[in-house]
Amino acid sequence: MEKKAPAKKPKQTGETREDRLKQALKANLARRKAQVRARGSASTGKSEGEG
């Protein structure tokens, strides 16, 4: 019995896996920075670890 590897063609939707990962990382970083800024402005100088 012969083993044939299925022909895998990358989807040509204009975005490769690497491009999608770059976009996801960039969005994640922006979201985390926004969270840090929000926590910093809501905080009155006392960090979460203190108390």
C-alpha cells in the first residue's frame, strides 16, 4: 500500500500565520499597556502587593 502525503496548499487569504501572530501580539501588547495605564491612574500610589 502506498502512502501519499496529502497536498497541503496554504490558504491565500492575504495573511500568513506569521502575519496573524504579529497582529495578535501587537493587539495584546496594546491591551496590556492600556490595562497598566488604567490601573496606574486608579491607584493612589499604593501597589497591589502592599497592604
